Amino acid sequence: MRVFKFGGASVKDADGVKNVLRVLQTVGFDDVLLVISAMGKTTNALELVIKNYFEQSAELPDAIAAVKEYHFGILNGLFDNENHEVFSMLNSMFADLEYFLKTNKSPNYNFVYDQIVSFGELISTTIVSHYFDFCGIKNNWLDVRNFIKTDTTYRDAVVNWELTQENISKNVQKNVLNITQGFLGSDENNFTTTLGREGSDYTAAIFAYCINAESVTIWKDVPGVMNADPRYFQNAALLNQISYREAIELAFYGATVIHPKTLQPLQRKEIPLYVKSFVNPELPGTSVSKGADLEPHLPCFIVKKEQLLISLSSLDFSFIVEENISEIFSLLHQYKMKVSLIQNSAISFSVCIEDKFGNFGDLKNVLQKKFKVAYNQNVSLYTIRHFNENASKIVEENKEILLKQISRETMQIVTK
């Protein structure tokens, strides 16, 4: 079985959904498991629903209406008969969303977040599944929450591999086209959980691992894995082949084309990963597989925006030693900070972090009790794998450099 993953950009409108069908007809869809994300920017739109639910209830109906209007617009572009059952199914799903918002008693933002954003994937796969049926392509719609089981770390759930393996190996049908949701799972009480933002790639890897898939293909709006994001760098080049190790390094440092958690389960069973274009599905794209000889022979540029650079120093000019560093990292873990870079000297410790859960204010208050805290918000972290002098010049030109770190293969620069 092959596993295909299509992201939000591939199903952002009716033409996108039609194109997914064209891709499948081009490359074949027998014995395929299809993982699909929420359509377009639906997750962002549902995040606004959540924000209004907690902060601006008067604007909540309009936020829900916008999500509903968007999806029914896509339905009207796919089906010429509004009496088709998919219309009533979507109305029922939006009724479920509104019912949850009216009856929820939990003040836990992360719990509410997962229950609401999950509607994006459930709706998108329902639309795609029914459209394929409408076009004569029989398929099996799966609720991923019955397969991927997790703990209760809402918004960043940890997979229970034993239960998930059992569910998938016993219940996923072979030799048919299966369609399921990316990003989602469920806890032991069957409440919805999510695997982290942009986690649909990871979903594809989980299924591939559990069914010993032939391969995983991530379909993107780019030709494959590039050596730089074309939005920020000119003359970005395609990497035809890279190793699991290199892909893991690129993903860890922030390359958005592959989710960071995706590679490990694939590498463990040596399942090849392909990143290909849904615009030109005949092109070879990038292959990720085992082999030390698959390292890129050109610099690879990664940029992460909206980072925080925190510099800590002792209040009494004493050394920052192992005990202090251990305490700092314990707090970073407690407040769910993603650490991208660290640097320390005798009396100071600097760390570049991503505050994806908005906890920096609370963390800062705790740190200030023991350290002098200085910080820069909205900084950019540039990472250059396989750097050379020209590559560093490209990044450093016309920028204020706050921190720079160089190892054997990698250069990292924090700029304002």
C-alpha cells in the first residue's frame, strides 16, 4: 500500500479537489491510503472561531458563518445538485460544532482548540470522499480518531504506538482507496487530540509505519524539497535525493516542507518518502531514503520567523553552571517552548525559542525571580546547512546580527 498526503493548498477550492482526482488518475489509486488536511486556511479560520469563543463572543456567529460559507462554496463548485447527501452531512457537522460551543464546560483552551479545529479535516475529507464517489471512484472514508490513539497533551499529543499499531493493522482495508484525516487523533476517553500544527505529514508516516507501506508521497505546490524557501531566497534549487539524516536535520531546523516528526517512523522501517508536485505529478520530485551518499552538495537555507531570543544572566554575577542550565531547561519544557539555538558564556545563557503556545509572559515572570532577563521579540533565525562563505554573506547582508553560531556543517544566525 502507498500512502499519499495532500495538504490544505491542494484542496483549497473546487478546482483543487478536482486536481487531486486528476493526480490520482495519473499515478494510480489502487491500494492507496489518502491523508488530507483541512481546506486552504480553514485551520486559521477555526482558530479565529476559538479566539472569539473565549474573548469576543459577539463576533462568534460571523466567524462560524465564514467557515461555513467557504465550504459550501466549494461544494457548489463540485456538485450540481444541492440535494446531494453531502450538503446535509455538512450542515449536520456545523450543527455539531455549534452544539459543542454552546454546551462546553471546559475552560482549558488547548482542549477546546482540538475539539474545534478538528472539524476542518473532518469536513474536507467528507467533501473529497463524496466527490470521488460522485465521479465513480469508490473509496473508504476512515475516521482517523478511531485509529491513532494518543495521550491528553492537547495541541501536541503523543502517540500511543501500541494501541495505534493494533488499530491500524487490524482495521485498514487493503486493495482499496482509503481516505482519512491528517493531524488528528483521540485520547483514551475518545476526545479529539491533535498532533501539532502541520501534523498531517506525521499522520501519513504513522499509517505507513503501521501498515509497512511501500512508500509515502507528500504532494506539495513546489517541485519537491528545495535548498531554500523560494519566498525568501532567489534561485532556490531542487534537491533530487537526500538521506533520512539530512531530511531530519532540515526539518528540525525549521524546513516547512516536511513535518519534523515525520521522518523517524519512516527511517526505522526504511520506507522511502517522496515529495512531489501536485501541479506536475509526472515530475520525479525529491526522494528521501537511506544512504550517507545522499547529502546535498550545495548550501541549504532555512529561516524561522517570529522567534524569541532570551538572554539570561545571574543577578550576582556568579557563573551560569550546570545546575542553572538544568533549571532553565526544565522551565522551557514546562512552558512548552521549542528551543532552536542555545549559547552560553561564564555569566550568561542565550536561547532562541518558539513560543507557539503563548506562554512567554508566564515564563518570564518565573525566570526574573532568579535571573536578569533580556529578550528580543520577533527575531529571525537563519540556519545554513553545508554553509560556505558566499552563503553566509547572502544571509548576513543588510541585517543586524544578534547572535551567530558555527559548527562543522551548520551556521545559525539570529537577526533583528
